[in-house]
Amino acid sequence: MYRLLIADDEALEREGLEWIIQRMMPDTFEVIHADNGRTAIERAEEHRPHIVMMDINMPGIQGLTAIREIKERLPDTKFILVTAYDYFAYAQEALTLGVKEYLLKPAKREQVVTVLEELLAELKKEKKRRNDELELRHKVSQLLPLVENELALMFMVDQTLDTDAEQLSEWLHFPLEQGCAIVMAFPEHVHSQNKQKIYDVIRSYTKTAKTSSIVSSLINRHMAIFLWKDPDIQDALWKESMKQYGTKLGLLVEQQLKYEVSIGIGSIGSGADGLRKSYFEAVFASTYDDHNGNVCHFEELKEGELQPPSESEHHSFITESSHRSYVLSALHHIREEREQQTLSVLDRAIGYIQERFTEDLSLEEVADVVHLNPHYFSKIFKQQTGSTFIDFLTHLRIDKAKTLMSSGHLSLKEVCYKVGYNDPNYFSRVFKKVTGITASEYRGQNKS
């Protein structure tokens, strides 16, 4: 039910309008009365009406002034100007306030209903638009971590980058001008079932910071955060702020996740290559000292501010190729896990298709069943099966049609309906396209 505020200093006018509205549009409005501009403002704040019918000429605060104040507090509220001919000149000012509807006293029932129905249509349209926007934002919020992870992997993998990284960074509002990497090394005993919780906690924390960030998934026991550096911030100040950031991360993980982590910070880099270099430096710094709780900046190692590692530690992770080898090995492990998950999803999708291929089945429906974006589902389906969704579905239907035709008990029209087609002519065209012969010819060959 919508809320309607009628503001008029004449009680008969208010009651007459309410009588018309309740009679002509029953169960549509909860009606609130106000007998002057001040009361209208107070009632609007209290009841937050969807529509306000405002008389221009009232004692005290005039109608247009009241509309202006209410609109400041309730910008989505719709207004109807109620005026006598003598005051119609005020309507021009009302237009500047966004008031598009007006009624001339005495208003006819049909006019009142028409104006209200138009405003209700607007309200419904705006509500739908808001719901659509919320749904879109919800979907985007679900996709953002996936896109972030893809960009993080581009920074982490040693390969020639193409324009994809530039494009993803634009979408994520993550400039590639300058930045650095922070790597958290978790203990060896991190359980796989805790990975999602770890990711959620870390990502939530990074998104509260003022600077733009990209967060990777937990790869084996390492997790990377790429942070954008504002060029206006001096390098020395940035370095110090990163040390503080790393310390806070360590405390957060200890308090909320009950793990102690070693944190490595890479030097400032520019572009995708610079961020990759910073990442490998951060990996090295995070493994420099295995004492959990340590925060180590790679620049401090270069400048000799920290004690060098022992000989065994020095040789275990000293060359860039060594850390790259470790990282690439971990990424390979992640890829294998991803492929296995993809195959599991596809198995469920194919099973669903095989169960329901005789029904009116769409790619969007199957994608929804396995909780994937339709575009992404279409892509991996083609990659793994070698067929598009529609080709796969078509071949299932035609194979079933062949089986039914071989039995000889059903007419071609009945076969058509049994395998999920509603148009026998279309079925015949598809059958010939797939098999090279018509359905009648196939049946004839089968009989002979």
C-alpha cells in the first residue's frame, strides 16, 4: 500500500479528495492529512509519503516552500500541485522543483485518478530500476573477487602480458602506474576448509583501506595483496606506511583467524612487470625469516638493515629463479585444482542436460543450476566438450530421435515432440543438417 499525504487548509477539500481516492482506487493508499505547510513538513518526515498532494495557498508556510523542504528530505517523493485558477501562475516555480503534475480546483474524479495512476506507474518503474540496479550490483560484487584473482595471477605468473591486464585493471579501478606487493606466508598446517574464511577476512580488511587493492586467492600457504601507490606520496612515507599496514595485517590474522603469519613487502614497481617484480621480492621477504609474526621489507634486505639469513636459509631461497619456481609450482597446483573443479561442474551440467534434453532447455537454465555466469559457462563448456551447448543438446535429441524411429512405433511428428521440438518442420531441417539425410530417408533405411 502506498502512502499519500494531502495538504490543504480546507478540511472539506482534503476529505473530498480522500473520498474520491478511496472509492475509485480502493486498497491503494494510506491517506495522511495536513492542514498547513508546517504540519505537511512534519507529517512527511514522520510518514515518508510516496505522493504528496499540496495546495499552494495555505496559512503560514506556503505550499511551494513546503514542497521545497520536503523534497530536500525525501527526494524520491512525487508531488501533485493543487491550485485554483487564481494561483496557477505559481505552477512555473513548481516546475523548477520537479513537480510535473497538477490539479485545478475543483478537480474531477477522473482527473484525480489519472494523475495518481501516472505517478504510481512512475513509482513502480523507479522501484524496478532500483531493484535491477541492486541485482546488478549484487552480481558484480560476486564477480569482482574472481576478476581480482585473475589480475593477481597475471601479476604473479612469469609470462608476457597482453592488453588483458590493462583492461582488467581499468574495470577494477586499479591503476598500474605505481604500487607494490605484500605477501603473507601462513603456517604449513593451514587447512583447506579455512581458505575461504581466510580470503574473506583479508579481502574485507583491504577494502576498508583508502588505497585501491587487488587480492589473490590463498596459493598453498601464500596470499598476495597488490596495493596502488598514489604518486603524490613520498617513497619513504609509503615504505613506512606499508610496514604499518603489514603489522596490522599480522595482528588481524592472529586475532580473527588464530594464525601467525610472516609478511613480506616488495619494493615500489610500475606497470604489470614492476608489480610482478615486487611480488617476487615480497615472496622472498616473507620467507627470509620463518619466525611467524615477522614483517620484512625487501628494501631493508637490500640496504642491509636486517641481519642476513643463515647459510642454509640463504641457499634455500636466494635466487629469483628459485622463488619463481616455487610460485609457478604452486600456481600449477592451483590450476590443477581449478580444472578438477571445472570438470566436476561440467559433469553436473552434462548430467542435468542428459536428464532434461527433451524439455525446453536453455543454456541460462543449466548455468544457473551449476551456479555459473552463462557467458563463462558457455566458454568452459566449449573448451571441455568441444561442442557448443546448443550443438551438444541437438546431438542428444537427434540420437534419441534415431532410437525412437528405429522402434517404428511412433510417427515422425510424435518423435519430434518426444525429443523436445515443437515444430516438425524445424525438427526435419535439424535432422537433415546433423545426419545428412531426411528423417523419412533415415526411417526407410532403418526398415530395410
